[in-house]
Amino acid sequence: MKPSNLVFVFLLNLSILYLFSCQKPILQTPLTKAVNYLWSQQAKDGGWHSPKHGIMKTGQAHTPFILFALLQVPERVFPTSPDKVKNGLIFIRNHIDETGALGFVNPYVMEYPNYATSYALRVFSKSITDSS
């Protein structure tokens, strides 16, 4: 399965989990596998980089999107590694430019700056809310 399809499956599983979180537990194996896969794809620099799509290689667009999705998974379903979350947050912070945006590291190719920056805001908001 392609990584982009796995992200779709992961988000679908998250939606199902969210809808039924107050009811009886649902089978978590597919969700756990998807979460495991996504965490395993995190690079040493804390980002998620596309191995196939040149425009997404820097990880500026993928990282906030994937980290936000992973932060939605309840701890009781899949305990989050604080170090991995911290590395993702540091990656995002290190790629914010002087205007406060992501996606402009390469001066010749923009990496979806609106998308990347808006998901970075969601990640920072979620991480602040979770640590309160």
C-alpha cells in the first residue's frame, strides 16, 4: 500500500475511533498498525519526508499533517512517545521562516505553505492543550 493511502486509512480509522470513543471498544489492531507505521517513518531529524515526491522531500508539509494526526490517537489506544513528539515539534519550529510560515526552505519550490503552516498551528495548539 502506498504511504499516501496509509495516511488515508489512518485518518479513516481515527474518525471511526472518535465517533465510537464513548461506546464499547472497537478492534484497534488496524489503528495500532497504522500508528506504528507512521511513527516508524519519522526521520532522525524529527520530520516525515516523502521518499517519492520531490516537492515533499523537505518534510515541511508532511510533518505537521502527520504529527497532528498522531496526536489525535488516545493514549489508551497507543501511548505516545514524548521524545518523538518533541522531535517533531522541534523539526517544525526549525523550519518556520521569518514570516512565521512553513514551506519556504527551498527558494525555488514552495512546499504547500498554507497547508503546512495551518497544520503546524494545529499541532502547536494540540500540544499546548495536551500539556495543560
